[in-house]
Amino acid sequence: MPGKLLARSFFEARPEQVAPRLLGKLLVHRTPSGLLAGRIVEVEAYLGPHNTPPDPAAHSHRGPTPRNLVLFGPAGHAYVYSIYGRYFCMNITCEPEGRAGCILLRALEPVVGADRMARNRGLKMESGPCAARELTGGPSRLCQALRLTRPEHNGLDLLDAASLLQVRDDGVRVSEALVTPRIGIRHAAERLLRFAVPDCHCVSGPKSVAKGFRSARVLVC
DNA sequence: AGGCCGATCCTCT
DNA sequence: GAGGATCGGCCTA
């Protein structure tokens, strides 16, 4: 297994603070047929209802429901939900237990098992820099590539050595992050809560968004 | 390169 | 009963 597990305290903080620091970390899935791993290169922060101003784009906006209950539990767990009847998206919970807040994973860079990810996505294995974006560039694409589903993975502890799904730190540091509005939402569409590795060819969205047109760069502390 | 559209179904009101 | 943190195909240019 590459790298080491992260401390719970890493995630027991505000999502907008955790999100940029999550860039460069590994998402590792131990499947029956082998290890799948990708480096996190694009994320979005979604804020819990205790915040002022509130975040109407967040699933936790109107308080706990059967679907979003995991968001109000302890930090460092997987929140996986289904969308548009066909896809899944994966988040990591933040904030101390009792408060909601999470980080949506929007893109990975394939690290281990790219050939199997391509098969999981129903793609032929091509070479070149364009392939990675099609493989794991997008919140539902990365779930498909790593075989992540709500029934199997929602609520899993990502910081437990025994867990099949983990977030790990292999020492790679991302010093700078691109900050832009979040993608694909109706409410609070102007807030700068999307964070991406600058100039990464794996990030999702239209090219203008991917390249960070009209965005800011911040140092990651 | 960008915009529109349909697929498809779960969740909450 | 409506709408959604998406994707891929097809259209225009």
C-alpha cells in the first residue's frame, strides 16, 4: 500500500480549509481483483447548515435525511450518492461529529490500475495525455473507474487500516491551488469553492473552466 | 470548442 | 410530482 493513513483531525475542520489540502492525496480502493488508486487533483467544498451564510447547494442544507445522514457523522468517512438515476458521486465528510460538511471528489489522476479503470469505464486503453481525463476526470467517471457505489461504499471509514477504501498520503505536495466557482449547481453558483491542481490535464469541466479562466490561485498551507 | 438534449430513478416535498 | 454536485452523443462553426 502506497503512503500512510491521514489523521482524523485532518478532516475535522471546515471543508473550504480541508479541500485544497486534500489535493495530491491518494484515494485507494482494495478490490477483490486488485488495487485501484488515483491522486486527487480536483475537489469542491460543500458547507453544512451551521454556516452563515448557508450553502444552499449542499445536500445537508435542510438538515439530516436518510440519504445524507453520513454527512452529520464523524469526519473522514465516504458519502456516496446516486445522481440522475445512472451515476454515483463520492464525497469525504468533514467537521466534527454532529456538524455536516464535505468535499466532493471531481477528478483523480490514475496511479495504480489504469488498465482496469479503463475496462471499468468501458473504454479501450489508449496512450497519451487525453486518456486520463476520460478515465477519471469527472465525479461520476472516477466512481465508475474505481468501482465505487452507494450500496457498497457509503459510510465507509477512509482512515481505518482495515477499510477497503482509504485516503492516503504518499508525500507528494501540492503547493498551489486553482480556485473557481463550483460546477453544475444552481444555487450559490458564484462562490469560489472548487479547488484544482493548476495545469493538470485530468481535471473536469469545459476547457475554459479546466484551465481556470477567471479564477484565482492560492498557496496551499 | 461549446451548447443542447435525453437517459433514468432516487429522494424529498 | 419535480428536480438533480452527470455523461456522452450529436449538432453547429
